[in-house]
Amino acid sequence: MNESVRQVFAGGVLPRLPLGVRALLTTFIVLIGCGYVIAFLNIQERHGMADGKPGLSLDDIRAVFGGYKKTAGAAASSRMLTMIRSEMRQYFSSDLDFAALESWLTTGAKQEAFDQGEGKRTPRKIIVRDCLRCHGQSTGTGIAKESPFGPDEFEVDYDKIALFAGSAPATGGERAAVPPQYTVPRLILFSHQHMLAIPIFTLLVGLAFSLIRFTPAWLKGLITPLPMLTLIFDFGGWWLARVSGLGAYFILAAGGVFGLAFGVQIVATVFDLWRPPGDQEKPR
Ligand code: HEC
């Protein structure tokens, strides 16, 4: 590297940028940082209950991407519970319906209790009332083909519900396998959305970070590509989890390392943008 270039680098590249560019970069990086935190909250909200217990854990990751073994009789945690607490919540005709179905699902989604409840508020009637207009096979909606709850708008098939309620009869003895919440088509959709978007801002933040003053140099060299590298394990883990228990650990570890390294990049870059350039190298 030529001496004057080296001096500029030593004194800081980012703080020498025009004020407008620094404001642009800072705003971009701060927005991405906030977006990352919100994305994390979204994951918590959508998948935190996947294993039937609140809070994000390794079991949630297993439930979403890999499926998992459930001890027969254990509290059902299910795709249906996750969905009624998120996207399907809006379709309940009342809070009482929601509470009744939720309580049925959290207590094992038992067949005996399917027709129990006060008056019209049994799990079966709630599903007829609130869900079959889309999930009844004869309605012909896309979701009815993919995830049907019964033959038409008036009849619920408990066995079909059981697949989503996590109470499908235990096959293979003591422990029943719960399939991954993400079907392959859903995973393809999810993968393409994430794989085309996340690397872009990871690259931009990483490039900005690569220009800051940061010692020791080896640590900077390590942190610069780290978030991007972890993405391989994260995305790979989603698919690996379907066939191996290792996948869930990949996802968890990659998520943790990404968060840490990306957080350091964001804070250090914003700090460097507004730290005055090095004294001795100030342009004369
Ligand atoms: C207005 C139409 C509509 C209504 C009403 C509706 N759903 Fe859905 N449901 C959908 C759609 C569309 C999806 C797919 C959502 C997605 O892929 O993100 C879905 C997905 C689901 C899934 C996940 C299926 C899978 O294969 O992963 C479950 C479980 C579910 N709904 C339960 C319910 C329950 C319980 C009700 C009644 C309270 C209900 N839905 C009411 C349209 C509806």
C-alpha cells in the first residue's frame, strides 16, 4: 500500500466522508440495526410457542424446521397453536372462541374434549364457525388443499385436526414424531425470501465496517466476514434440520454469532463515523 493511502487509512476513512454521506450511512446502519432487533422479536412472536412453551428455545427451532419426538401424553405443542396465536388470531369470531380453542390445544387437544364446552363453544363448533370457510376441502381455497380440516364447510374431521394440533395418534410406540411445522414448499418460499435479502445488508454493513479504524487488525479481519459466513450455517441449518438433529444447533449457533458480530459491526461503525480523524494524518 502506498504511504499516503496508508496514512489516510490510519487516520480513518469514514470520518473524512462529507457530512451528508456520513449522515446517510449512519441512518442506514441504525435502521438496519433496529430492523434486526424487530426481526428477532418477530421470530420470538411467531415461533416462541412452537414447542408449547413460551420463550425461544432449541425445541422451538426443532419444532419449526426439524420436527421432533414428543412423549405421548405430553402437552401438545403444535402448528395450530402457533397459528391461532399469530396469523389465524384475526379469524376468531370472539375472544371467548379463541380462549376456548387455545385452552383445548394447550391441554393436549384430546379427542374426548373435542365436543366439550359450554353450549356452542366446543372446539369442534369453533372450528366449524371460524375456520372451515377457508380450511374446508370443498371451498377449494389454496389453503384448503394444503391444510384441510374437513370435507366441507360444516364438518370437521378430528383426524385431520389432530395432525395440526399435535395430538395425532402416537405411531412407533411411546414417542410420537411431530412433523416440522415448515413444509418443504413453505421452506422454499422462506429460504428464497431470506437468502436474497439478508446477504445484501450484511454485505453493506460489513463493507462499511471494513473501513473503520479498529485494532487489533486480526480481530477486525475476523469480524468483517463473520456475519456473512454464519449465514451459510443458518440457511443450511434450516434444511439440515429436516434430516439431522445437528441442524437445530447450526441455526442456534449461527444466529448467536451473527447477532454478536453484526452488533459489534454496527456499533463500531457508527462510532467511527463520528470520531474525529486521526490528528497526525489530518490533511494539511
Ligand atoms: C380467511 C381464510 C382463513 C381462515 C378463516 C382461517 N385460516 Fe388458517 N390459514 C389460512 C391461510 C391462507 C393459511 C396459510 C398461511 C401461511 O402460509 O402463512 C392458513 C394456515 C393455517 C395453519 C397452518 C397450516 C400449515 O399447513 O402449516 C393452521 C394450523 C391454521 N391455518 C389454522 C386455522 C384455524 C384454527 C382457523 C380458525 C380459527 C383458521 N386457520 C382460519 C387461511 C385461513
